[in-house]
Amino acid sequence: MLLLGSRNCAAHRPYRLGLQYCSGWPTPGGASDFLTAFLSAVAERADGTDTPEEEKSRLRRFIEAANGAPKELLAEITTKLIEGQAGR
């Protein structure tokens, strides 16, 4: 499947699928997936044996706050973050 508007890449802009694949543009469900992976990474860091106790405490408070927030709010914030990283 061709991801560009034509074979001449310099003359045409890539389609959305091409930008999602090559440039990290958001995908449907991407915010949820990112949020889940992000919170898992934070929890893993909080449980790490080499993580200082003060940092563990801050990370656990962050996780508690994130778990108490509506998922729709966190997904919206995550979407804006991803879009900002993609230059949108």
C-alpha cells in the first residue's frame, strides 16, 4: 500500500496513515494506549529497587491522583500532549 499521495514524495504530502506510521501522529485509541503504558511505567519506577524512597513516594502520590481523575480527562490531556509532540 502506498502511503504517499503519489510516487513523487517531494511533490505531495503524506496521507494521515503515513503520518501516523512514520511521524508519530496520534492514532484512534492512541491516547488510551499511551496513558496505560505511561501509568504502568510510572508504577514500575515507583516499585523499582533502585528508586530513592522520596521519589517512590512522589510517584505513588501521582499514580493515586491519576487513578482518581476521570479517565476521559486524562485521555484528553494525553491526546493534547501527543498532538503537541506531533506538531499539530
